[in-house]
Amino acid sequence: MLTHAIFDLDDTLYPQTSGLWDAIGERINLFMIDRLGLPPDEVKARRDLYFRSFGTTLKGLMRDFHVDPADYLDFAHDLPLEQFIQPDPGLDAMLAALPLRKSIFTNADVKHARRVLNRLGIAQHFDTIVDIWALNFVNKPEPEAYQILLSTLRAEASHCVFVEDSLRNLLPARAMGMTTIWISRNGTNGDVGFVVKNVGEVGPIVNDLLRGKPNG
Ligand SMILES: [Mg+2]
């Protein structure tokens, strides 16, 4: 029986074509060049290495440069959201009709999450935000992050559906027994339960599951 719907934030609750995630990436590059004095032509390779090794750039920068995470997160997310994402009444309606407890599970911080949720007009649906502070910088896809999530929600993995745009971040959830829904414009159903093009399609899938249709 599903009781909890858990959503990633960036590129999951708003379209991957919005440009917001790319703009955050540009802010991160700028942080590394302006604040840390790194040569611009080294930034991409270093970010790729950190992403592969740790799942986030922040974690690598904390290890190698002792960056202040609050300073980094404020800098990375200092963007005019209204230029990238718009209120989404369709998503608001879908969430309102979804008969599960809803939470956010993000490697970003709660400040950014609240701003995004408010801009989309959907903040009222989420009773819990498990962010990078709540995770104590144990981020997705580290399996421990999912354990922290479940203990925070006091939920069993098998009672949760997890919605994400990152396949890498879905796999640990799948392995733990969560139902997984991958938001992907061109992904195919391989290692995850369901693949959809946008978050609006989550409602019908969950309703089918609640009616007892077979798990994907
Ligand atoms: Mg994402």
C-alpha cells in the first residue's frame, strides 16, 4: 500500500527545458572561478570528477577547499526564478488529487526548495522537505541519504513512490523497494519502474497503483 509520494525538486517539478538547472550550473562555475580562484578551463573537469565521485560539486568543494556550504548554496541559487519557471496550476491540481503524503528529497537546500515551490504555486502540498542540511551532507545517491529520508518520514520503502529526473539517484531507491518514476524526455523503461515525460503524468500512475494494477 502506497502512503508516501517523494519528489526530487530541480528538473523534476519543473520542465527540464526551463534553463534553471543550467543557470544554477553557471553560478556554480562562477563560484569556483571567482571565489576559489580556479582556472576557468579546469572547472568542468573538476565538476565532472566531483559529480562522479560524490554526487554533487558541493561535497567535493567542501572536501578540497573547505567551502562554507551556506555561502555556496546561497551563491549557486541566487537567480531570478520568475525568469525561468512559472506557476503551474495543472501540477497544483494533480498534487491536490494525489491521496498520499508528499515530501521533497533534494540535494539542494530548503531555502531554494521553498522559493521554487512558492514560484510554482505548490508549496502547500508538501509537509516535509528533506534537504542537504537535513541529510547532513550525505547526498543522493549515497544509500545512507535514503535511510535518513525514510527515518525522517517514518515510512517503509515499499510504501513510497519516488519521482526523480536523475536515473542514478533513482537506483538506490529502487534497490530499497520503493516504486520509482523517472522523469525523462527520452529515457526508456530499463532499470526503473516507470518512465514519464513530465511530472503531470505521476497522478494517473499512482492512481492505477492504488487501484491494484501491477507494479511497473
Ligand atoms: Mg533533479
